[in-house]
Amino acid sequence: MDATSPRRPHTGRRRSDAAREAILDATFRLLSSPASDAVTIDAIASAAGVGRQTIYRWWPTKGAVVADALARHARAVVPERHTGTFTTDLQAFLIDSFAGLQDPAFASRLRQIVSAAQQDEHVARVLTDFTAVRRAALRALLQRGQDAGDLGPDADLDMLVDMAYGVLYYRLLVGHAALDESAARSLATELARSGR
Amino acid sequence: MDATSPRRPHTGRRRSDAAREAILDATFRLLSSPASDAVTIDAIASAAGVGRQTIYRWWPTKGAVVADALARHARAVVPERHTGTFTTDLQAFLIDSFAGLQDPAFASRLRQIVSAAQQDEHVARVLTDFTAVRRAALRALLQRGQDAGDLGPDADLDMLVDMAYGVLYYRLLVGHAALDESAARSLATELARSGR
Amino acid sequence: MDATSPRRPHTGRRRSDAAREAILDATFRLLSSPASDAVTIDAIASAAGVGRQTIYRWWPTKGAVVADALARHARAVVPERHTGTFTTDLQAFLIDSFAGLQDPAFASRLRQIVSAAQQDEHVARVLTDFTAVRRAALRALLQRGQDAGDLGPDADLDMLVDMAYGVLYYRLLVGHAALDESAARSLATELARSGR
Amino acid sequence: MDATSPRRPHTGRRRSDAAREAILDATFRLLSSPASDAVTIDAIASAAGVGRQTIYRWWPTKGAVVADALARHARAVVPERHTGTFTTDLQAFLIDSFAGLQDPAFASRLRQIVSAAQQDEHVARVLTDFTAVRRAALRALLQRGQDAGDLGPDADLDMLVDMAYGVLYYRLLVGHAALDESAARSLATELARSGR
DNA sequence: ACCTAATCGAGACGGTACGTCACGTCTTCGT
DNA sequence: ACGAAGACGTGACGTACCGTCTCGATTAGGT
């Protein structure tokens, strides 16, 4: 007998996971449309075949739903390849990262999440988590490079990571320059030179 | 007469410029508040002592008003100092740039402009112009460094510029790391090493 | 084994009379509050400490619950006194009837039952039964008067009854005039004169 | 010049009388349907070709709209005929009053207004006003009868009025007896006898 | 002493109406 | 003829109840 367990952990009907999934799927689908004002509670509810109240029962805010919908797809692959040398690994990482943004739906969602994060704390947290995973992956890659002597011992790896992702977000959001393979190569070159 | 006073004394006809100023001032003031949903057409109109229609007569969209209101303050100084050496110039530039974001109102406005730019083309254009000026300033600084031999001849200056501002925007928008003087110094170090 | 009953008499848990009582009590209590929108299925259920489904299992409609809750209290005394003369009996009857409405809870319930009866057939039936009992009592009183010669032989007793209760309901529902003792006396006078 | 008049009586677009009429007409039309839950703000708005907000701009509550919609039809004829003798005038008045309720739509609306008046103060006021006009008409008729000696000098005319209308409302709301011509005649007889 | 089945409190479900807010358009009147 | 005031139609928002549908727990026969 566990004294800390409540006597009655739950009564009543259980939360419908089908509804939860449907809501998050519908939200994600709507987020992929370029029109950012398509994401309406009504639209989500009717696309999910769900009552509006069911959404409000579980999420305090539209932003929170959006955040959850994005978070469950954030597990998506962080491109991580071990091709052999540090330089090619870094290049591959950046090329893959940039390439992902060629999908207009993904670029649109990423722009929307950054935008929404400025107004909604739930989305902000998702953005923080989302980016942290990617930063950690890149940092591990750089760490391996440093351990192998490809980067100098006094290189500020965290700053290098932010320089890399900074270029990605800066160009994504301002749109003044391309995020193509050649940009990825050039960025890789500068980063590798930097930490040396 | 105080141009910054919130209440514009009632004027008759032919004072359209006064109304225009009042609208842009009010919009800018509202943009400086941390609450991003404070910027309402109604709020602007009543803060400016202006009819709503007067706003719509001159601007097609709320975003356009916001864009204009931001643009007129975008002339703000780009920190440019010639302290002698490339390294100290670059450090000073970045320190000054980061320092500007310590003002919460400025940081808030910058976040809002990036956010709004994702949904409104007028704001997007303002953001592009705003950042272009700063990129040009930094690029000129780097160019002087390259000319002086502080940066290698094959350094991709545009990429270095984006790496610098990328860090600034990335941290501003995601908020995972500080934008303080020590960060500026570290960034300057990595950038200088990179282009060498 | 009972050959005549084709099916099992009953299996499983029996209906909880405690729940039934609690529901009707709670409903009656809520009906006594002046706020007519206080009578909610949720409010009844939680006031009775009962699940909502338990209500719906036994009553088809909120109106039916209300009807039942009212019906069990409808047995309340019909003021019937034999003071001796017809005139004083009639006066006493009307004074008592009017006096009952001085209780705000009773007046509120009576108003609500009339109101609800217009939309719900269950309540309508209860109202019909409730009033029929009272009409019968008053009619018997008048009949005694007619038999004793206090009312003429051609007096329409049913109409006189409706004239008496009509005043009560009309003033209760419209609220343009008081239902006090003096009104009761005046009404008794006019009624007695009428049937003569 | 009137010192009490405001300096600026009105600016801006004027209230649309067409919208007002359309709203009240649509509400009245919906009220005439037997289903009392047909009267929805949405239904009113769309039947009137009007935005929902336009309704809320001018009426605080659905009940207030309903009240107004009913009030504008309350001017409907109060049956007043001078046929010569008091007895026939009274009979005609009551016969006409009862006859009006043969129209199911009118009876339904009257039931709904009494019902709604118990929950909404706006409707209550309309009901009070509506009935006051009719009471006044009947009272004037009785007054003429009293002046002519058809009713005794000590008859309580207000009570007689309430006895008459009381029968009408009581039977309308409880439904236990008919409101036909024969009832009107019998009521007239009893009333005339009463006041004598 | 089980087994079966109906009821219990609890509470989530898909809906519908509510009343509020902001939008962008359209009158009206005063200057 | 411009500008403030403000009403207009529209549509999303978040809340309150509705009546239905699960849950695990409880309770009363029948075996």
C-alpha cells in the first residue's frame, strides 16, 4: 500500500486520446498552410471532428494548442551523420539543416512558431525546447571536432552553435539571402576556420 | 507645443500632417509596450485623438501603420566607431549593438517587428530595409579589416555579417542565452578568427 | 419460479432512493431562489451530490424533474376554514391564499412553475393538477354558500372561482398591484356580491 | 439657446432605422412560431440581415429585444365599442378580448411574454405597460357604467378590472377552461352583478 | 462464496447559444 | 472637402449548459 497514492486517482470518463490526436493533427495541418490566419479554434475543432469545448478543456489558449501540435513534430530527425572527417560532418549537418527549409510548409511553420513565440509563452517554451535539441546536436558535433583537434581548445562552442543557427533563423525571418547548399558550405568553412 | 504629448489639441481642417504624426507617434508608443496585443487600430486612433477612418485613409493595413511608425525611428544611430584597430572596432560595434537591446522597449519593438513581418508584407519590407542598413555598416567595417589584412582575402564577408547579426536575432527571439558584453566579445573573437 | 412472469424480476443494484430524494430536494431548493436561471442540471446534480446521469436516467427532461420536485410539495395545505358564515369563510380563504404569497420563496416558485409550464408539458400537467385542487376547494366553499342561499342559484360558480384565482395569478405575474389582506377583503366583497 | 443641450448633440453615422425595424420585425416573426427556442440572437440577426453586434449595440439582452419587438405591436387595437348600454359594452369588450386569443400566434406570444417577464426585467416592464393600457380601457368602461348607475358607488373598479383580466390570463396560462364567447358572456354577467 | 448486471458519482464528449472584441467600411456633421 | 465620431456587417473568441457516453466502484439478486 502506497500512502502517497491518492485513494481515487481518477473517476469518470477518461480523456479521449483519439480526440487529442485529431486536434493536434488538425492544428498541424492548418499550420502548414501559408495563411497564418487559417488557424482558428473553430477550424481546428471542425477539422478534427471535435467540439470546441474539448479544445478549451485541455489547452488554455490557442497558442498552447499550436505549441503542442508543433512540439509533437519537433522530434523529427536532427540530421546527424558521421561521414568521417569533422569538416564533412559539419558541412553535411548544415546542408541538411538548410535543405529542410526548402519545404515551404516547414519553413512556414518555423516562421509562424517564431512569430507566435513572441506573443505566447507556451509557444515560446516549445521554441526554446525545439531549438535546444538542435543546438545540442550541433554542439556535440563541434565537440567531437574539438576533441579531434579540428577546432582549437579555446573555441567558444556555444557561440559557434549560435552563429550557425543564427544565420539560419536570421535569413529565414528576414529573407534577404538564400539558404541553399552553397550558403551552407560557406558557413561551414567560416565556422571551421573560426574555431581553429 | 509638445510633439510628444499624447493629446493633440483639436485642429480644424488642413492639419493632416499633425494627424499623421500623432498616429505614428501613438503607434510607436503602443509598440514599445511589452504587451504585443496592445496595438489596436482603436487604441492607436484614440491615443492619437484621431478617427479610425483617418488611419485607413492613409494606410492600407495595420501592418502598414506599424511599418511606418517603426521606419521613422529606424534612422537611429548605427553604432560606428573607429577606434583604431580592426579588432577593437569590431568589438565596439558588437558591444554597442548588443547594448541597445538592453532597453526593454527597443527589444520589444524589434521582436514585434520580426513577428509582424512574417504576416505583413509592409512590415517585412521595413525589416528588410532596417536590417540592410545595419548589415551594410558592419560589412563596411569588415571590409576595412579585410583591406588591412586582418581578415583573409577569401573570407565571405556577407556570411560573416549574417553570422554576427544571426547571433543577435537568434538569441533575441529564442531567448536561450544572454546578449551581454561578454557575449559580444566572444562573438567578436570568433568572427575575427573566422575570416582570417 | 413464476410461470406468469416471462422475465427476471430484477438483477443488479436497485435505484437509490436517497439519490432520488436528494435530487428533488435540491431542485426544490434551487427553485426557491429568486434567480430563475439557477435551476441548472449541473446545479441540481452538484447540490444533490449526484452524478448528472443519475438525473437523466430517471427523468426525461429538466422540466420533468422540476415538475416532480414541485408536485411533492403541492400537497401543502389548502386553507380551508369553517368559521360559520359564508362571507367570513370566503374572506378567510382569500386572505390565507394571498398571505401564502408573502413568502418570497413560494411566490418565486409559483411564478417559475407558471413560466415553465408554458414550455414544458410535464410542468404544465403539474400546474393543472396543482390549481385544480385549489379550485375544487374554493368551489366547494362557494357551493356551500349557494346551498345556504348566500349566492344566487344562477351564479356561475366555476367562473367565480376563476375570477378569484385569476386576480391572484394576474397580480402575481404582472406585479401591478399588491396581494395583501385588504385586496383579499375587497375581492371577497365583490365575489359575494357577484353571485348574489 | 438651451443651456441643457449638449454642445455636440451627435457626430458620426446615425443609427440605422432600417436595421432597427428589421431586427424588431424578425424578432416578432420568430416569436410567432410556436417553438420558443427559435428566438436566437443569431436567428434574429440573420433573418434581419444584420450583424449580431448591431443587436448588442442597442439592446443589452435578448429579453430586451424581445420586449421591444412585442411592445411595438402592443399598440394593437384595444377593443372599445360604445354600443349604448353598459351591459352590452362590457360584453362586447370581453368577447372581443377573448376572441383575440383565438389566434394561436397571438396566444403563443402572450404566453411567451408572461413567461419571459418572470425572468427578464425588460420584458416585465413591457408586460406591465401592455396590460396597463388594457386595464385603463376596461376601467374607463366600468367608470362610465358607474357614472350611469349601472354599477354601485362603492364598487372597487380596479378589482373588477383585475377580476376580468385575471380570468383571461389564468385560463390562458393554465389552460383548464375555454376562453370562448360563452365564457365572456358569463364573465360579463358576474362582473355587472358584482359591482352593483 | 462467487457471478452477473444495474446503478452510483464523476467527468469527458460533441454541440449550440451566448455576449465581447477588433476588424475594415460606411455615413454624418462640423469646420 | 477633410477629419472626428461612431454605426455598420463580419467573424473569432472564450464561457455556460445541454444531453450523451464512458469509467471504476458499489450493491444486490441468482447460482
